[in-house]
Amino acid sequence: MTWPVASGSLLLGFAVAQATGIRPLGAIVLIAGCAWCALRWLQIRPAGPARTALLVVVYIGAFVLSHVIADRLGAWPSVLLAAAVTGIAVYVLADGAGRRGSVSPARARP
């Protein structure tokens, strides 16, 4: 499951940047989280390179959008919204995609 890391790294990256006042430190958290997820997405059979690229664009797009809407919503609400959108997209396009149509280990017959 990668959606918690994708969403969590957006939240943690912002928290680190805000708490330390060092925005590049928050960026390191974001880059590390996105890179870790991208490596996992490449390994998920239904995801592959095209879907991985799409998910990276969603991640970066949500990050950028959070900055655009921060003046209207506030900093934390916009980051929470970005994290939620990213988490849902990752679950639907990567994490949940590998589970559809598969047989659970408890139901598999030897």
C-alpha cells in the first residue's frame, strides 16, 4: 500500500517546512516520499511506467494546487485536500488496481 506514504509525505513535508522554516527541508521529504512511491508503482503489475508517470503528475499537481488554493482555504486545509486527492488517486490507480479480481490468500485453494 503506497497511498499512506503518498498522502503522508505531503502532510509531513509541509509540517517539516513550516516547523523548521526551511522550505528545502520539506521539499526533501516530498521528493523522498514521491520517489519511494514511484519505485513501488513501477513494480505493481497494473501500474507500470505510464500509470506511474500519471501518479507522479497527480502528486506534483496536488502539491502545486495546494499552493494555489492556500489563500482561499488556508495552508493546512489546502494541504489536507491535496493529500486526500493524492491518496484517493493512488489507491484507485495503483494500490486498489492490483487487488481487483484477485483471489485472497484465505480463499485460494492449494
